[in-house]
Amino acid sequence: MTVKATFPASSADAAADLQPKLVSVEKARSLLGDIGKTRLYEYFYSGDLTRVKVGARTCVTVESIDRLVARFMQQAA
């Protein structure tokens, strides 16, 4: 049996692979400007943020945080 290893094309690709995909609820609040829990859950219920259960722990997808921040920036422009 032969196993072929694949490596990212560049160090930038490698760094992107190492970025977190999920963060804790507390970290998400911090990344969004220290918003309150109520506001965070409003974003969950509206579909603006995506939450994922990992065992008993609730995490937030970094992708959904990035989308929300991009929307805030677009509205501010």
C-alpha cells in the first residue's frame, strides 16, 4: 500500500489550513466587539451567525462571523 502525502502549494495555503473554523461563544462575542449574549443569540435566531454543537459545547463558525462583519462594514460604507 502506497500513501501519497500532499502539501499545500505555499506557506499561505498552509497558514489558511491552520486557521480555526469554530470559536467559542465567548470568543465570538469578543470578535464582534464584545457584544452581549442577548445580541449574539439574536444573530443566531436571525440566521446571521451559525452555531454548532460539539458535544455539550456551543461553537460559532468563523465563516459566519466573517460574513456578519463584512455586512457591517458594507453598511458603514
